[in-house]
Amino acid sequence: MTTQCLATALAITISFHAVTTASADVGVGAKPVADAEVILDGSRAMLDEKWTYWEGPGFKSSLPIKWKVVEDPVDGGTCIMTDDPAAAGGRYGAADIVTKKAYRDFRLHVEFLISKPGGNSGVYLQNRFEIQVLDGDKTKHGMGAVINESESPYHAYNGVGKWNAYDIVFRAARFKDGKLVEKPMVSMYFNGQKVHENVKISQVWGGPRSGVDGGNDGGKGITDSPQGLKLQAEGHDVRYRNIWIKELDLKEADTDFTE
């Protein structure tokens, strides 16, 4: 075999290994990476242990968490359904749940299933920045979008009644002397497809009911504090399972995956 052929074969082998290695760590059913913490496994015990309500300005529910433990309609077992009675009719911010633990930089895996057309929820990074969960919406406010910051990667969505997975690397905003000097940043795989790479987030969207910093700077502000992961209740049957997170310390402004 010639030197050129050897080099080509080696490149193909390395490329194939990189793809298969990455795919093992992303997508529906992905197992936690080393040192990751499972924060939602579909059980009542873990829901109560690791989560609580976010008591923002629209909060209307009360502990214990009213989200339901229900059957996984695809694979059996159990999962958690967002249909809290306090959020019926789409009462925004009435019954969202947030992790008791706060996070700064992290690698996150979330699996969700929307049961009916138009189902709506959301994954809030640091209880600030929404990755949208909304069936039927292909806009910058729609499915899989870094909300109002990127286009919706709707092509990667598996559809109603099927499990979907977000794999995310997030780097928090950086401050110096109380001033924002580096914007928050996120990269994401959606059902195993890379859809966002180093997307900078310019502000908190949605006003005071959107997240922990919603009341600052006319509803757009970002403050210098780690916060929990939030899941949104919008009065719809949206289900979650297999959520795990690994804390990181990203020195450089780069969130591209290394798996």
C-alpha cells in the first residue's frame, strides 16, 4: 500500500472513530458521561430529591411538586409529565420546576416527548436561557432554537409521540468588576445531529416571568450567579426522562463538544 493510501485509510479510520465515539454520548438513550450526575430518572423520589418549584412572579402552585409520574409510552418504565394543574390553559411561569443545585458551566443531556400536536414546554439553562420545546413552530422562537437567538433546527425533530434528545454544552456569562465582558454561549446536538455551535446569547428573553434575571434591565438582564436548570410547565402533556448533567470549567469561550 502506498504512503498516500495509508494516510487516506488512517484518516477514514480516525474520522469514523470520532463519529462513533460522539454518537455514543449524544442522542436518545445516551448514557451519562464520566462524572455526570443523573438529575431526573422518571421516579418520584428523584423528582422530590433534586427539584423544587421556581417561585417567580407568576408562581401559582405549591409543594410537593404536582408534576405527574406517568408511564413511558414508548419504552415502558416511568417518566415525568409537565401537566401541573396550576399551569392549565398555558399559565406562563405558574408551575415551572428548577433543580435545587445551581450550575455555572456544564454538559447537559435532556430527553423529552411531546404527546399531542402543539405541545409546549422549555429547557432553561441557568434558569435564564430557553432552549425551546414547542411542536409545530419552526421559527426562531420554535423547536430546538436558542430562543430568539438562532433558527429552529426543526429538521432534527423526531415528532409527536417520540422521544427526542438535547445534548448541550453551556458556558456561563463572564463578568469583570461587575460588568458583562463575555456573553453566555451554547453548542447543541439535537437527536444526534449538531445544530448549534458556539451560539452567543445576548439577553434574557420573555420578561420577568421567564427566569431568574427576568426583572433586570427591562427584562433583558443577566446577573453574575450560577442557577439551576429549569423545566417549564405550559399546561401541556410534555414528558421528560434521562436528564443528566456534568459540571465543567470552560476557561476559553468555546462550547464545542470534545466527545
